[in-house]
Amino acid sequence: MNRYERLTALLEMLAARGRLGTDEAAAELGVSGATIRRDLDHLAEQQLLSRTHGGAIAQAVSYDLPMRYKSTLKADDKQRIGRAAATLAEPGSVVGLTGGTTVTEVARGLVTRPDLDLTVVTNALNIAGELVVRPRVKLVVTGGVARPQSYQLIGPLAARIADELSLDIAFVGVDGLDPQLGATARHEGEAELNRVFATHAERVVVVAHSSKLGRRTLAKICGTDEVDVLVTDKGATDHTVAPYLERGVEVHRA
């Protein structure tokens, strides 16, 4: 486990428990107490937790891991999902990319295809930064207010610009995909932008790690009947994906 993976694990443990002891974390992660103390000090400097004598307590934002930590979580699965999803885009199409670590892998998969000349619309600053140097990609970035935890532009300005665009296919990242409720996000501003992307796309592709299937979070993006394709990983069992197939969603397991 590298340092980024360890930092992510610590934040997730705090999010689940609210309080974490140094010795407890060291035992679970298989490292020394001194290493955990350095990690907790680093996260406290980032204002992602509050240090206590012998450990740390969660802050309100700790459930919403910053992108630089989330990017290492289940990285191999997300790369496979991204590459598989990227095969669904047609040459010359207008592609919408929302934010999130899995959609970032879709963007990376798209630019490795030698047959693609694309117009890409995104509200994610990190994705825009990777694509702006690609000569075969026409890049359109929404305006809006930047959200540091996810690098996404959100708010009325972003929604207004995205509302004027027409997409052939939208790759949508989610925090949860429930068969009955549909796709959801933890943050209402991100859900709003994702909803606009989905509404203006001919084809909606949800990219989601299997751990997010069956989960509901705060804000609805779109209903399951509005999702054309789900791309997930092989951790999704036949039983898990059956409710989506029953609702007419095409499912790919990478």
C-alpha cells in the first residue's frame, strides 16, 4: 500500500467511524504508529480531519474525499471500466464527460483510440487539463464555480452553458446507482450538472464501480430508465446486475 492509498484508507475509516486511534489504524493498515501519526498530521494540515491525543476525529467533509486521494482507490478496476466505456464513442461524436475518477479514466481511454476525432464537453477541470493538449480533441469547458474536492465546475453558470449543448453520448459518474431510484450523487451541485449532461445526450452511459451498485446517495441525477448503458467491473455479480437488465439497461462488466 503506497502513501496515497493509505491516506485514502484513513479518510474512509474516519468517515465510517467518526473517530480513529493511531494504534488501531496502524494495526489495520500494517504500518508503524509513527507512519500513521505522520499521515494524520498531513491530513490535518489539509483540514480533512482534526487531530486528537492518540488519533483523529472526522470533520464534516471527510466523507467527500478529494480527487487526489480518491484517484488511487480501486484504480485498476476504474482503468478497465474507463477503457471499456471509451469503446462506445463513435468517431466525430460530441461527448460529454462529467467529473469523477472513473470518468477521468474514460477520458484517458478515449484519447488512446487512434480513430477518434472528438468534441468533448466537460465541467471537470482535471479532465480539461489532460485533453487540452490533444490535437484531435475539440474541448469545450463549462463555466461555473470550481469545487476543490472534485475539480468540477458547478452552479447556475455551468448549468446554463451545458443546457445550450447537444451531446451524442454522455459518460456520467455517480456515487450510487439504485435500480429503483436511479443514479445519485453526494453533492447536489454535481448532481445538477450531471443531470443536465444526461438530459441533453442521445445516449447516457453510467460508469460506476461495482461497490456503488444498489447504493443511494443524497441527490438524484436521473432515473434508471434514462440510463442506456452501465459499465462496471467484474465484481458485479449476475444477481447484482439483474435488476438493471430487467429495466432495459445494457450492462458491460470490464
